[in-house]
Amino acid sequence: MRDNQVDSGVSVVLPAHGTVNFLTETLDSILRSTSQPNEILLVDDGFDLKVARQVRLNFPDVRIIPNKGKGLVDALNTGLSESRYDLIARIDADDLMEPERLEVQMRDFRINTKLMLLGSQVKYIDDFGRFNGQSAYPVGDITAQTRQGEKCLLAHPSVMFRRDAAISVGGYRHIFRIDNVDLSEDFDLWIRMSRVGLVLNSVDSLTRYRQHGSQLSIVHRLPQELSTYYVRAVSKYENVGTQSARHIEIHHSELIDLSVIKFVFDQIGFIQALRFCIEFLAFKKIIGFRLRRILTRILRF
């Protein structure tokens, strides 16, 4: 990953894959910002050729960059590597920026030099952009909570972070994959970044987060739970720059290696390892959702 000197400013990193039906809305929202980004990087992770033509025609200042690898993690690291400015603003190809987002987040970074990672609240919207709810992420300094690695406390499409800090801890990783889909790559990075500086969440809603049926977090809901437990175990095991845990790659036809279950047990204890196993059994459809829900509730006591 390129780590040479970069200029002061903001690079928006936006990976895209497939037909990206909401991409025009997303780009329009960025360009309506009260403080314009210095560059917008659209990372091509396999979108349709007509998408590239439309972007070049309607958004000539957007830099289209081919993914140096394959999949979300490689696309995100491509964006990091190719960015020319010291602050990275993330957004996904179906979400929208509020006009003041970049201005507010840039101001916070310029005021606080110890700040490494900054998230915000989000407004949930549906396919048609209609309001669907409001997030309730913890507000203020969440460095210690993030470092503990109990759960992800930041909405990935809402964050801005220091490029050099992300690169210094290794960038995004293929920490947990199911059927070639990366999961919890953001949670994993936030934990590592919390070890090198401040992590804050704003009370302001600065991003509109679109919820729809093809979203990774919905399509892969059970695997997402599995990946959270695994990243939690990894966070207990690792120290930046000393040792790293192997990533997991699972296919629907496979069972989880017993060594993985032992690793989770060793790091986060019997109860959470048992929850990990329950989520996996539900994912494999060995147990049904009703039994999963009952067992999960029992383990909370």
C-alpha cells in the first residue's frame, strides 16, 4: 500500500459493484456538500460498463479506479492506496451524504490532532429515499469501547478517518469470508485504529443509510453475526505489530474447523463460543430460527 506523503484534504472512497442503481444519487449528494472533497475515488469492483460511461459523462471529475484485487476489502484498500489526501471519507454506492457532513467532519479533525476515526449517526431510508428510522450509536469518545471489541459502534458509510493511521495498522483485512464475501472488515479495522488514537461518534446525523433487500448486512445476516464473534476473538488475541490471527474462509458446503471454535473459546470464553456455534448451526440450517432464538435467549442469562 502506498504510504508516501499526501496532501491535506479529503478523499471520498466509494467502492461499487454490479448495476449500482443508486450511484447517481450518491454522487449527487457528495457534490452538494457545503465543503467539497478534494477528490472522489470510485473503485470499480466489477460494475457494468454502462455505469462507467454514465459516470464519465455526468461526473467527469470522479476518478474511476480498477480494483487491484477482487471483492470489497481489496476495493477499499485500492481506494486507500490511490488516495492523494490525508483524510478518507467513506460512503457506499447506495447511501447519501448530508450537505454539511464533510465540513463538520473536516473541522473536527483539524481541531483535534489525536482524532483518528470519526463516525456519526445515520438516518435509515428505503429504496425510495423515504425516512425509515434513526440510529442510536453511542456518542462522544468511544475509544475504550471500540478497543474492547464487544460490538461495532460505528456505521461504516458514515466515517472519516486519517489515511496514515489506517495504513499504519494494516488497512482493511480479509478477516472473515463466506462464499467469497468479506464480512466485519470495518469492525476489525476500527478495533485496530482505536489502539493508535481517538475514536469519536458525533450526535449529528450526517449520512442517510439505505436499507434494502440486497444489502450485505441483510443477505448475510447470520454470517455477519458469526464474523462479529470471530473478530471479537481476534481482538483479544492480537496486538498491533506483534501477532495476527488467521482469517476464516467458509463455503456453504463446509463445516467450521474445530480449531476455529477452540480459538474463539480460548479468547472470549465458553458462552460466546457457544453462541458462535449456534449462529453457525443456524447458518447451515441444522437448527431453525426459532430454536436459535430460544438458545440465544437462554445464553443471555
